[in-house]
Amino acid sequence: MKAITRKFFAYLDDMQIITILLPNNYFGGSSSHFSIKKMNRGEHVLLTIINRIPLENSVKYICQIEEKLVIGEQYWVIDEHGEKTDLQIGAVIRTAAFDNDFFYDGQLGYIYHSDHTLFKLWAPTATKVKLKLLPTDRPKTEIFHSMMRKEKGVWQAAVTGDLECYCYSFLIYVNLEWREAVDPYAISVSTNGEYAAVIDLNKTRVTNPPLPLFKQPTDAIIYETHIRDLTIHSNSGIKNKGKYLGAAELHTVSADGTPTGISYVKELGITHIEFLPFNDFEGIDERRNTDEYNWGYNPLHFNAPEGSFSTDPSNPYARVTELKAMIHAVHRQGIRVIMDVVYNHVYIRESSSFENIVPGYYFRHDEFGMPSNGTGVGNDFASERLMGRKFIIDSVMYWLKEYQIDGFRFDLMGILDIETMNEIRKAVDSIDPSILIIGEGWDLDTPISANKKACIRNQKCLPRIGQFNDWFRDTVKGSTFQLEDKGYAFGNAHYYEAAKQVLAGSIGLDRTEAGLFLSPVQSVNYVESHDNHTLWDKLAVSSKSISKETRQKQHMLATAMVLLSQGIPFLHSGQEFFRTKNGEGNSYRSSDKINQLDWNRKSYYEEEVAYLRELIRIRKSHGAFRFTNRKLISKHMYFLPAEKPVIGFLLNDVDDYGEWGKIIVFFNPAFSQKIVELPEEQWLVLADEQTANIKPKRMLEKNTLELPPICFYVLVSK
């Protein structure tokens, strides 16, 4: 490839605005006039210089042309000295006019038939595009087909013959440079995602079994895990460790005969399992069957499954069929699948398909034209651009329809814009309104206006999208980023009032101004996730001076607050048996030893696991724990008088929602016993400091209750 030498530079920055940079060492940066002409034909057209701006090393000329140029044609810009440079595509691609002119609402990628395949690529700034094919039987042979430009900057090529299992890529000629890119709409890829692959999806179709009725978001109990974490431990009893097929194995047991893997998850009683990203990502060499580990937040190909979880990454069918087998197996257990999706950034912007196909379009830039970095990983995906938004919606709908995904967790959702998220919700609702959409609504420094970010403070504009509730998290356990800070569950009364609010769904019970959300369906309540330290590891720092047994009680109290609060409860896998990562607070590429679910530890804490299993059953048994709106919470939920730091709430007149007409929950994080007064009723105990069960274990003999140190109680009455 020949290097391009330019004496000066010209950029199309708006539909009729051209910016020209003349270096100071080139005629002193001076030119009295400029003209433009098509590269291969046409007359010179004089540009109007509307501004001249001296810079440190060059002079900038802002020029105007009377008529709009044809994007996709190549032009020369000529100065007064007779020298010329190519007109490069500049900031014009980030204008509303560009979006309006080139938005394409049709299908992209490929359409396979046994006798021909149609390929379509959106590349409006390209002047030439080629399709590169690598035949199945001759993988080192490259066959090129010129593509034809069609409407809205879409390039198309129809290739005759059966291309099943062929690999392919696109060659895009833009700004006098050939760039190679994998199809961003690739649905399967070769090893390490080097090429897209043509497959016949009809050969992979699976009919999933019917799932239990799921009426409302607050009926969900989410369990987050990673395919490798779930399956890799030596005592998992799983054959296909670290693989989709391993997560699909049923009736697996550890050495002591107790369930592991997905059978264990079913026994736990959760409703949704959330897998960390399983679309194709960077960070693991698929050519080697090694112990390399990565969470998967390095997205490479958004619509193709990750190959390292497959038994044969070189077979483009294997990753697809094996992922579908995993989802089918999970569905057979009556559990729904949430996919962790990462549309806020790509692994490396400069080498991404998006940047190579339409340079500068798919990523946000600051006021100086530099790529923004609100994500902290080097780039922010421009979801507000029409074709960026279309890609995300198309991708979500592809996973929903083709893999029968039941929910989506949006990584760094606050980077994305509100309109995109609401359009996703609308598109998903057209298929199944019960699909969960949740995300991290952190307010990050990305160059879109504050009122357009899909972040927590704009939750009023995102009424049916759940947000990870960091207020809940830090109130219950203490600051995530200050390990020494103790939350309410660890005995810090500073968080007392906040704890009452988050227990009520963070909707501002009795104090609307204190609320975070419009309704509890927006509040994803959690104290632990794959990010940061596990709850147990935080306790090892914040409560290191107290006994292990006391820390276990605090841990159980925090987890109980997740399960007994209004909103959507979220558990990190292994949280129920005090999961530890040996103090590692960012295990995104740590070893299996750090990240694996320790099934020996699960067996050791079987009593605690059984207790939380019953607590899950208690939540599922009564709708009063799962109200869907502020009105119902305000009508039925009352805080009871109690000595600080004890919190007690009454769910009153709730027999329409379950077996019991009244429910009381008490939390005592204090290191001392507390006595509380009860309303005049016959109170039955569902959960105390020793056991939990949906069937009452005993009746209280008086209307006072002695709460032991660091405990919670669930009482019911007809």
C-alpha cells in the first residue's frame, strides 16, 4: 500500500463547508484562493474563503461552496500555487444533515441462499468497496468482487454459488486509503474474529420450551455469573469446563453429591440468570486451549458468539449451536436468560470495523475533534447517530429473535442516549413486553448534553428501564470505593434514613423529594456484582476486627435487604456462600483461581445457602414484596417505631397479593439485642436468626420481640 503524501490538507466538515490547513512551511501558509473539482472530470469551482485563522504551525481556511458536494465522489482541492490535495471526509459525517441524507433502514450484512448470497454494507463515504471471500476448501485463496453503490451509501454484491462456511471481509476505499473490515453485522466469525463467516441459520434453529409466567419486572430475581466462573472449578462435576456446553450440562454434582452448575442455580430458585458478555470479544487467544480469562467487556463482533466458550472456535457453526444449546438448557430449567451487552464502546477504536468502514462516524468526538473517552477505555460509541442507533437496535433484536434472549443488561448505559434506550424498549415490546432491560446508569463525561444521557438522574425519561441502584448498594454495604466505609448492614447508623428509603424501592416513601426513581421497577437492588470487591472481601477490610461468624451475619443481613426490598433483587453468583476473590477488586482478567465459583465453599456453607434459598421462596410467595408502582408502596408500606438503628416496616392489608394480610420485616444491624413493639396481632415467624421457611415455624406469644444482634426477622399475620 502506497503511503499518501499531502502538501496541505482539506476536509469536508459540513455539507457546504471545507476546512483547509496550509502548513507554515508551505508558502508561509498563504493562498489567495482555492478551487475544487471532481478527481476524474469536471470544471474547477471557486471556493469562498469566509475565515482565515492563524494557528501555531499552520493557517486554517474556512471555505464555503455554493452547492452540496456528492459524498462518495472523490474531489481535488487546488490552491493558488497550482498544488492539489484530496478532499478528505471530515466532521461532515457527524452532522444532522449527513444522518438525514444517508440513514438507511434496510437489512445489512448478508442474506444467504444455497445458490447465491447477497452482501450489503453501509459505507457512504467510500468511493470504492470490494468483497473479499475465502473459500471453505481453499482458506488461503482470496477472491475479490467489486460491490455496487446503491441508495443511501449502501454497497451491494450478489455472489452466485453456495457460500456456506466461506469467510469474508470488506475492503473500503476512503480518503485515498484502502481499509479492511469485518462485517459489523457478522453473525459468526472465524477463529479470533479475523473474518466474518457465512452460515445457514436455518440449520441452527432451536425451539425453546415454554417458560413460567412472568408478569412484572419486580417478579425477577437476577443471578449474575460468567460462563467460565460457573463451570471451571475442578469439583464442579462438569465435563465441558469453561464452555457453553458446560453451562448446559444438567444434573451435575460435586464430590459430595450436591448440585452444581445450572442445576444448582435452578434449585436456588432465581428467575433470571445474567451471563457476562458472550458476544465475540478480544482478550483471549481462541487458537489455544489455555487458562486465559476475561470478563468480556472488550467487544469485537457484537452479533457473533464468543469462540473461547465453544469446543471448536474454527467451526463457525459450533459457537452458534453450542450457545443455543446452553440457552435451551437454561430455559428447560424454567430460568430466563439475560445477556450482558456492551454497546457503549469497542475494544480498540482505531482498528474496529466501525472506524474502518466510516471513519469518524460511529464514535463521539469533543469540540476539538478528538475522540471522547467517557467510558475510560478510549472511545464512546455515538448511539445518538442514526446508523449507530440502528446498529444497536438491530443487534438487540437479532439476539432476541435468533437466540430467544429474555433480557438485556446494558454495560455503562449512561454513555448511551435516552432516545436510543427508549427505542430499544419500544422494539423489544413489539416482540415481548416482559423482556427485562436494565443497565448501569452512571453519569459519565461524554459529549452529549446532560439531559440526553440514559443515566440515573434522567430516570423520569426511562420509565420501563431498570437502573443499577448505587444508592442502595452503598447505603447497605458502605462506599464501594472506600473499603473501610461501613454501610447500614455493617452497623453504621449514618445510613439509617437512607436505608429506609432504599428498602421502599428508592421512590421517596413519605418524602417524594428523597426518591431516586418513579417506580420500584426501575430499581435494581444489589450489594455485590462482578465489579469491585465481593461483599465478603469488603467485610474483610471494613470489619476485620470482628469475628468471622459476626461478618457472616452482616453479610447475610445485607443480602436479606436485597431480597426483602421493593424493586428488582440482583445477586452475584456465590454471594449466597460468601464468595471471595481473595481481595482482588478488579478481576476482569485474573486467573480461574480468583474468579471460579468454589463448589467446595458452597458445600461448606450449605446451611447458609439453604437459608437464602428459603428467603428467595418467601419473596416469591407474596406479591407485597414485589409492588410495581409508587402508589401501592405508599398505600401498603409503613415504617414502625423502633429504636435506632433498627428498621421495621409493615406491609399492611396485603391479602390480595398472597396468603398473608400483614407482613413485618425487622433489620437489626446493632451489636446488641433490641426489643421492638409489635402491632396487636397473632404474629407467625417465617424467618429469624436461625431458620427461614415459607411455612411459619412458630407463633409469637406476646407483642414484643427481642431481636438478637445483627439479625433480621420476617413476621406474618392473617
